[in-house]
Amino acid sequence: MKINEYIESGILEAYVLGSASEAEANELFNLKAQHPQIEEALFKLESDLERIAEHMAIAPPPNTWAKIEGGINELVKTPQFEYLIGEEPKESSRGSRSRKSEQFIEVEAESGHMRIRKIWRWVFAAVFILGKIFLAFAIYYYLENRHTQEEIEKLKIELESKRSR
């Protein structure tokens, strides 16, 4: 197998993108150890991919780090977390350690339901009512149109009968 054909086969790209199979990766490692051209091509692909990622990266908002740090500091202050960072847990009011606090950090939330702003409730109600009104008008005009078509048919028949006399 020629080295240039192997480099152009797409296996290096598949490895860099993480879609190469284990057999392909092992073959690449073996050939990389034997052929410096493959190692250079692999290094070039990895650096190109890294450059693309840096170029297309989206910077987080400026206060993100402060929010993360504040959240961590608040977490460290909680009694359940003290056991995880090496301090002895405080005994609960019953005199035994809580197993929940040893394994999990409890998250307090206001509600498990999705909150909808009040304006959207009114908008939804208005759309619903308007839909019913439009439906009623559509049915009314459909029936009127059908009745008018029947009247036209009767008039045509009457007119033809008068002409034929």
C-alpha cells in the first residue's frame, strides 16, 4: 500500500473526527509509528480542525464565569456539600446521617410545571374564540351558498319550462 494513497483514503479524517472503527484506529497507530508522513498528515489535520474550531467558536457572555463561580461558592456553603469536600457531615435532627445527602445534591425548584406568562393565556383564549367565530361564519356561508345554488337551479328549471311553452 502506498502511503500517499492511505493518507488520501479518508481514514485520517475519520480518525480525527472520531468516526473511525477500532481496527482502523489500530492500523493508523501502527502505520503512524512506521511512517513519519502519516504522522505529519495527522498532525496537520488535527491542527486544521483545531484552527477551524477556534475560528468558529462562540465566546460565552462576559459574566458567565462569575455566575459559575458564584454557584460553586453557594454550593460549597451548603451542609450536604461539606461531606463531599472532606468535612464530617452534621447529624440530622434524628441523630443519623441522611443517605440522600451523601449521594445527591438536592436542587430546590419553585415548581415542576412550565410557567406561561399571563399575556399568552389571553392570546391563546382570543385565538381560540376567533377560531370558533370563523368556523361558525364558514358553516353559515356554506349553508347560505348551498341554499342559493338550490334556488338558482329551481329558477333555471322554471325559466326553461316557461321557454318551452
